[in-house]
Amino acid sequence: MPRGELALAFLGMAVVTFVMRVLPFFMLSRSKLPPWAETWLSLVAPAVMAALLLPAVLVPDGRRLCIDASNPYLIASVPTFLVAVKYKSMLLTVLTGVLFAWLALRLGSY
């Protein structure tokens, strides 16, 4: 594919992605969602995050399920989960996860 066509394809994908993210924001900014919709939408981000992270935590090598003390990511996920539930802060949760994963990898014999 020539460079011009490739650049045009990337530009088109960027525009479509931007419009798909911004359009609902503008459409819903003037209206109030029903409480059930707000509740449902508030659960989407945690569900997506769990779906992305769970395979990496439970199958760290990509080949076998590892649910024991030899899995440093599983060990690090426990305090991370507790911090997430208690403080409901994405930044604090990520920092806790990074710190405990680093500690588990550094202190363990992994």
C-alpha cells in the first residue's frame, strides 16, 4: 500500500474513532439519563478492566492456569483489589498494583 493511502487510512480511522467517542458525549450532555442507565454505565469500565486483566493475572505465561503462591501477579492482585474497592481511585489502584507486582517479582524467586 502506498504511503499516501496508508496515511489516509490512518486519518480515516482516527476520525471515525473520534466521532464515535465524541458524538454520544454531545448528544447526552443536554439530557439526563435514567438512574438504571447511569448505574449500568458506571459498571462498564470496571467490567472491561477486569476482562482485560484477569487472563494476564491467572495465566501469566500465556500457557497454563496458575492459581497458587508461585504466581506473583496473583499475589499482587489481592492488595490491589482491596485498594480499588476501598478507595475507588484508578490512580491509587494502578500505583498499588505496580508497587505490589514489583515487590512480588523482586522479593520472590520468580
